[in-house]
Amino acid sequence: MSVSGSIAIAGVHEHETRWAPEKTEIQIMAESARGALADAGLALSDVDGLFAASMSMGAMGTVSLAEYLNIKPRYLDGTNIGGSSFVAHVNHAAAAIHAGLCDVALILYGSTAASNAMAIGTGLGGGSRDPNQAFVGPYGMTTVGSYALVAQRHMHLYGTKSEQLAEISVAMRKHAGLNPNAKMKSPISVDDVLESRMISEPLHLLDCCIISDGGGAVIVTSLERARDLAKPPVVLLGCGEAVAHQEIGAPDLLTLAAKQSGEHALGMAGVSHDDIDFCTIYDSFTITVLSTLENLGFCKPGEGGDFVSGGRIALGGALPINPDGGGLSNNHPGMRGIFLVIEATKQLRGECGERQVAGAKLGLAHGTGGTLGTMHSGATLVLARD
Amino acid sequence: MPPEFTHPKPAASWETRAYWEGAGRHELVLQRCGDCGVVQHRPRAICASCLSSALQHFVSSGRGQVYTFTVTHQNGVPPFRDAVPYVLAYVDLEEGPRLMTNIVGCDPGDVAIGMDVVVDFQDADTSDLGDAGGAFAVPRFRPA
């Protein structure tokens, strides 16, 4: 029996907060756990696998979290590969459940990035006392700058336009307007994006994700068990992980981890791109979405600009992306991967109201962690209605 | 021309200090494997192609072309906070490796992908190294 088709997402919860100066990171995780357990119809005592990562969790992080929740799981996974971690946690939870090492996996994330005034995009781009970072640190690479290097190369090779990147921001904002919990709901135009201040050429302010507080939880179990729980199961058909880095000094900035993880996930699922009804794709920056779509194979290298234009990735378009509004407009508390899984699950359960993708049966979630310009991870899931 | 800025000083390990000491002599030092011949960057204690430890250093021509770049307009971290707009780039060296760097010595608006550039060094304050080794410098590039 393969992992494919035997594991399911049984419960999810996206914490409603976007600004929580009165809450702690671990509190947001625990409140999210409460929400997801209620969603699944499970009790905390059912949890025997704990998976988590955060901006501040280090060694002993999952042990400390287990103490906070007063649980004694028999499987722990604190994998932290950046914002994609929680997509990878689903992959890891599936393997553990499939192997009989746990039955009910709880995946958690929480962050107070906004109320702690973390300047993730432009506040981390300086020197470092780590010798391994010394080939980057002296040069002032911001998070935005790392992605801008990719965007500039893409524009140079393929003639991609800022107007095309802006279409991605416009679509995400349109979606956020249909999401009651989204942080940024006022509609924006392509011109608004182009006229917003330049952060790192060619990326403007509105090409960049927002910063919010927030968190979420996902519960993974066997499909067999999930069928007896409160909500319709969402079945894991395929999964994959990958890394991309500077290699031995010849990084191709336009070949993302998504190429490898996507091929693996789609191959395992045995589905083609045309079968996919919608995607949730980590939209740290507009270029992230455009380049990820190419690397996942939804279009050829260089065709991303046309692919995202004309409302094709907005609700009602050929391939809706991030119906919740994504990191560009809904929420982005530092590491966003868990929301890709949550929104894909809700869409496949058909419970998204105004932002529901009509008839969604098959979705793809892809998380990116790290920075595209130096090193990053990718994790892909193919998920289906039972 | 944008304001000149002082690069944060590089931190070196025993695996990487030949690179930084080479820069201190205003030489761009790269590694080549003595067994398989592959040039690798960043420097390591082992060849990531054949796992040999027989690594040799050689001096690069310091010539290359801009692979990609971004003009940075916002960075909250000193000294870059006061150095904007500055150019972050990858440069393809003649010998193969692609290095992250800054392009200096020209207006940021004049930088273009494919532009010919040559290495330039800014001496680093390594007074805290004591007698442990030679001076460091930070390699960056300017129009050729």
C-alpha cells in the first residue's frame, strides 16, 4: 500500500487573528490546535504525533510545545526548512502514519511577526558572524532583494513585464476581498502596484507579501480513520520535497526546488496539470508565484508572464491561485506554508463561500522556504476530495 | 554616484580563510580539486564533486559578467540603510563560478545584465584577528 490515497487531512484551523500583541506564539499554536481538533471531531488526547516549526523554535522546540499542551506524543518532528515546513510536515506525517509510527498527527504554526515589528523583507539583509554566510552577508542581500535577483533575470531572458507581475498582486487582493478574515481587502489595480514605492528593483512594495500575526493547525490521519470523523476527508494523492541552492557556484536562479518536488508529487498522484482545479502557492513575492508556476510545469519557462495575465489565476480564471488572498493580501506571519494546506483543504471540502472555486475536486499546494536568490526548499502536495 | 559604504566584515573559518586572506592581498582566490579538476565556490574543506580533500587554490582573473542584479532601495540594516540605492548582483567569473557581490563605481542605473565587470577590493577591518593571520578584504566588482 502506497502513501498515495491512504492518508487524509481530517481537520484544519486558520487562526482568525492578524494582529495579536496580547498573545504569545505558542498560545496561537495551542488555540489553532483547539480549532483543528474541533473541526475534526477529535480530542487532544487522540494526538500522538506532533509536528511544528516557527520563527523562534530551536532545539527542544517540539518538546517544549508538548509540555505546553501537556501531551506525550510518540512521534516528534521539528523539521524547519523555512516557510514550506508545514507542507513538508504533511509529507512527513503521512510517512509516519503509513509506517504505523503515529495515528493522529497535529501540525502547528504560530507567530507574532507583525506585533513584534519583525522587518522580514528588508530588516535581515546585513552582515553575519557565520563563516558560511560570509559570501552573502557583506553585500546587503535583503529577503526582497534575493527574489528581485530572480525577477530581473526572468525579465531579461523572457521580456516579462512589471505589469504581468502586478497582475498577481491584483488577483490576490481581489480574493482577499472575499475573505472575511483577510488583512488587506481594498481592491488594487496594476497601476497601484507599479506606482507603489520601489523596494528592490524590479519589485515594488505591492509585489511583496504583507506581514501579519497568525497561525494555524492541520490534523493528518489515515483515510480510513478520517472517514469516521466530523468533516469530509481530503486525500493526499502525492507529495514531494526538494532543495535548490548555490551548488558549487553556478546557481540557475530560474530553476526552483518546485521543479523536483512538483514532478514527484504529480507523478505519485498520477494526475496531469489539466486535472488540477486550483493551486495554493507560496506568494512571498509576485515573482515567486510566476516562477513556481513555470517550475511546477503549468506553463513553459518564460511563459509565466502570459499565464498569470488577464485574470487567469483569479477566481473564475483558468487556474485560480490562493483563493484566500495569499500572503500578498490575506496573512503572512513569517512562515506561511500551513495556510496553503488549510486553504486547499477548505476548498476541497467546498466550504469557502464567496471565494469557493466551483467544483474543486483536485488541488495542488506548493510551499517555498528560504530565499530564491541563494537557497530555498520546496514542498508540494496534491490533494483531492475523497 | 551613490554613497560609498563599508561592507560588514566577513567572518572566516579555517575552510574559508584562504579566500579572505587572498582578498586581503587583492587577489580573488578560487578552489580547484586536485583530483577531479572541478572549480568550486564557496570554498570547502572537501570537493563536493568527488569528495577528495586534495583542494588547491588559484588566483582568478577577476573578470566576469553580470548574471543578474537588483538596485536595492530599502534595507533597514546598517551600513546598507544609509547606502541605498546600491546594487546587489551575481557575477559570472571567467573561470566559471557565479559570485554574489555588489557592483560599485558606477551609477546603479547604468548596471545591466551581461555587462563586463572586474573585481575591486575594499580592505576590511580585521583588527580583532590579532596575530591569527593576514588581513581580509571584501571583493566586489566595478565596470571593466
